[in-house]
Amino acid sequence: MLRRSLLSPLCRQIVRRALIATPAVPRVAVSRSIMHKSHFVRSYSEHSASSTFGNAIPDEVTNLTSQKYHNEADLYMDRLLDGLETLSEDFPDVIPDVELNHGVLTLEITGLGSYVINKQPPNKQIWLASPVSGPDRFDLYQNEWVSLRNGNKLNEVLSAEIKKVLPEVPVDL
């Protein structure tokens, strides 16, 4: 009980720091960024959106409605919780704690550390804070949560990291 009461404020603090440290990305196209003495020169177009790296954001991502985002994100988080709880029940020494509260899933993995996976409704994203791969953001694209920065899928990232401590177990989240 004490662990959970300490974990919730910690999660909120991590999320707040991530929000403060992350600059807002304008929803306009950014052509190829050119580095010039630590400054980025960008040209903008009003017709499409791009990622922080100048990659075009698919229309499917930019046109996602809030209702569909919440439905898909909640469904994903519930399924993820079910899969992680099953692993936790089978391997309590490796995954001693999994909890989902108000769109924030916390996961403790022995030997790796604490994970925070949370909904980000303003951005229509799911964010991951991993002790192994670091922070990443995932957008709903072609019915999967995919990082537009590197193309990684959230399920695959989590499964691969869990396999590091459970190499003999089939992990498919």
C-alpha cells in the first residue's frame, strides 16, 4: 500500500516534467530542417503536419477524432494491463507490480526498473517512459500505436524489453 501511494505522486511528477520539457509542435508542415549554428531554419506550409524531425505526419494521425482516440487508447491500455497482469501472476518475482489509474499504467520489472505508460489526450498519443529505451511517443496509425520518430510499435518495444528478463517466455502484448 505504501509503495502505491508513493508511486502515484512520482508518476505525476515524471509526466509533469515531460510536459514542461517538451516544446509544443506546431501543426504545420516543416520542410527539411537545416542546422545553422545551433539554429534550425524552417519553412512552413499550412496544408499538412510534420513531426519534430520534419517527417510528414499521415492524415490518419492528424485527423484522429478525440472520441476515437479515447476509445482506442482506453481499449489498448486495458488489453495491455490484462497481458501484463497475466505475466505478473505467472512471474511475480520478475513483475511484482502493475497498476492502471486514470490513464496511467505503471509497471515494475525486477532488473530493469519502473515503466510509466500514459495517455496524452491533448496530443492524442500514448507516451512511454522506459528505464531501458527512454521516453517515446506513440500515435495511432493503421490501428497500431507507432512512434512517428523511429517507426517502433509500442507493443514490440515493451515485449522486447520484457523478454530481456524473461527470455524463455513468449511475450506478445
